[in-house]
Amino acid sequence: MKIAIGSDHGGFHLKQRLIPVIESLGHQVENVGCYDDSSVDYPDYAELVSQKIIAKDAELGILICGTGIGMSIAANRHYEIRAAVCHDEYTAEMSREHNNANILCIGERVLDPELAENIVKVYLATEFEQGGRHQRRIDKFSR
Ligand code: RB5
């Protein structure tokens, strides 16, 4: 899959760690920035990754900030985006299986890096449970 990844300064170091992990799983990664740990504004990177998903230029996105919260709030301004803050493997799995989350949001300041790697692995490996009640629920907040 093609994965768009972005972070602010609060998520920069975790992003640098995750990119080779994602590539080692056979995915193509597009890093939209930031490119060092100078202070930047997370909505700018949430927007870049969201636009990649909306344009179908990437299948899934990953956004990393200090907590994952700001990124998810910003990305979810788009009705096409279902951005989920996940804090363990279970929430990562459910975000795909039940919510069809097309962006994973995680926080560098709140996650052990190994747990963050596992969250990303589970997120990328889990499929949406097509049709039925989950699609009906998503349709209720999608145009
Ligand atoms: C930046 O200091 C921090 O506010 C940001 O990374 C993020 O955690 C916001 O939600």
C-alpha cells in the first residue's frame, strides 16, 4: 500500500523511527514532513496527509504529534477522513475493522516507541469489515 505519513515537531522522532518499519512491511511511504524537530503547526501536516487520502494518492495515512489529539481533530474536519487516535493494539485493530479509519493518529509523548510500532503494524494489517452494520454507521456521518 501507499502510506502518507506526517508529523509536527512533537512527533518527528517517532516518525523517523516508524518509516523504515513501515517500509520493511513492503509498503511505500510518502513523508510529507516535517523534516526536523523545529517547532511547526500540526494542522499543516494534518492537511497534507488528509489531501493525499482525499485525492486517493495514498490508501492510508499516519499522523504523529505529541498526543495524536491535535492531528485527529484537524484531519477530521474533512468528511472523507476518519482519523482515529489509537493508544494500543486493540484500538488500532478496531479503528480499521469497525470504523474504517483512513488515518491513524498517535502521540510520541504518550507511547512507548515499541508499542507505537506495534500499533502501526496492527493498523496496517487489519481490514475493514465490509458491509453490514459498520458501513451503515459510517454512512450516517459521511456525505
Ligand atoms: C506541540 O507542542 C503539541 O501541542 C502537539 O504536538 C500536539 O500534541 C497537539 O495535539
